[in-house]
Amino acid sequence: MRCIKCPVKASVELRRHNSSFCSPHYLEFVRNQLARNVKRLRMFAPEDRILVAISGGKDSLALWDLLLEAGYSAVGLHIQLGIGEYSVRSAEVSQDFAQSRGAELIEFSLDQELGMGVPLLSRVLRRPPCSGCGLNKRYLFNKIALERGFTVVATGHNLDDEAATLMGNVLRWQREQLARQSPSLESNHPQMVRKVKPLYTLTERETASYCLIRGIDYVVEECPNAKGAHSLLYKDILNRIETESPGTKQQFFQGFLARMRPALQREQTVDLLACEECGQPTTGEVCSYCRMKDRVQNYIAVNAPNGASRRDT
Ligand code: Q46
Ligand code: ZN
Ligand code: ZN
């Protein structure tokens, strides 16, 4: 099989695009996808200061690499979640990447900020690990971006992530989540930073191929808490459909953005207020992060007043 752009043997085949590329032309394809997405959805401009959420996985590192290559001001933010070896390795990989590119990486530790990592937090809140983890990440990305003068937060969500989230939202008919699901979310509150997902048209396999060709070392293992997650089931189902009918995943998500989301958006009438404790946007008086933090502080005051067992993970 030959590259569709030159006579060289292809190294990546994209059945949904009916295309195959040699390595240099594949990199060009990925760069063009990013540039097109950024332009089409007006995600950011050259003068924007971008905070890139870095997990240490293939998607976030590919995104950071692409933004740096394109000359954007892109600073990484890695939040250490305290999930055993997985978090140790994620931090190392993120630091190594930053060092290799001479890029700035902001590191933040949940243990230091909150007094505990995700595993203990899950037990204190009596909720699945991903629930507390997601709440912290969403809140901290926005807060750190605001405090440090970033104009936009970029995450590495890919087409598989977006299609699986869409499937979950549709299966439960979650109107509010559907209305908010977008690769480019404008700020609707003075304390809210714009959120963008510039890789939303690329699949997991495509970002992995990009990392492989670019020689980017990333954490291959999934977070241990992802096991049994509904999102993995949806991804598996969508991949099986995709194998039989290439392009379905893309049509599913792009069709939603073009035909369904505009109607849902018009219905959205949620007024955001400023949290009485931290000033961040919320629909109630006190935001869910501050309510969670109160519970954590109560737990620490009763169970580990000296912080002795704070690292009980
Ligand atoms: S890191 Fe956190 Fe994910 Fe791990 S605990 Fe769940 S949400 S699975 S992206
Ligand atoms: Zn080629
Ligand atoms: Zn708050």
C-alpha cells in the first residue's frame, strides 16, 4: 500500500478516510486536522495563552507537541492524583516531555491541595473514584487558568472519547450534558475560561500513531480506576460498529454537533452564579468543589488532625 501523497510505502492506514500515508505525510495530515479544527471552531488565536491539561497519556502529549510545534504559547498542567504507580509514572512522563521540549509544566498535587489523593477521597465521599477525580480536575483546570492569566484550557479528548460520552448521554437522555458537550465551549461567566478539544476529529489509534512517529513516550496503561467504566464499554461497541462500517463514529459525533446540539443549546437557560466561598461559577450558592472540600476537611479534622494518615491510599 502506497501513501496517497507520494510514492513511498504507507505506514498508517485510515479506513474511514479511505487513505494511507507515509510517516511525514501522516504528520502533515494530523497537523492539518488540528489547524482546521482550531480555525473552524475559533478555538484560539496566536495571541492566546493556552493551558494544556497533561495526563501523561498519548492524547494530551500529542496535543501539547502539536501546539508547541505550531508556535502557540502552550503551558502544560499536570495534576498528581495520588493513584499509586500510575500517578508516579504519569508525572515522570509529563516531566520528561516538558524537559525534552524546553516547555513549561505546572505541577499540582491533590495530596498537597486537598490533603488526600483520589483513592482516599473516594472512600471519604463514598463515591466512585472517577467522580471525585473529575470534579477536582474540572475545578482546578479552570481555577489555575484564571489565576495565572491563561485565556483557554485545552484537553486532549479524541473522537473515541467524544463519541463514547455522546453514547452515554444519549442512552440516558441527559439533556443538560448533551447541550454542554462540545469541542469548543465558550465562557459563560467572568470566572469561567474557554475550554477546547482540538483533537476531537482524531481517533485514539490516530493519536497513538502520531506519538509513535514523533517518538513521544507516553503512559500506555489506563488508570486502574477506568476498569469497568461504562465509557470503555461504549468505546468497544463503537469500535465494533466502526470495523463493520468505517466512518460511523465520526458521523455519529459530527452529526450530533451539526444537527442536534444547536437545538439543545437554544433550550439552555442555566444562570451561573459566583460561589459564596471561592467565587467560581456554580448553579447553587456554594459550588460542588467547596462542598466536597468541606467534607474532606471535616474528615481530616476528625481522623487525622496532624495529617498523619493523610497519605492513606
Ligand atoms: S484518572 Fe481519574 Fe480518569 Fe482515573 S480516577 Fe477515573 S477520572 S479513570 S480520565
Ligand atoms: Zn507520503
Ligand atoms: Zn466554591
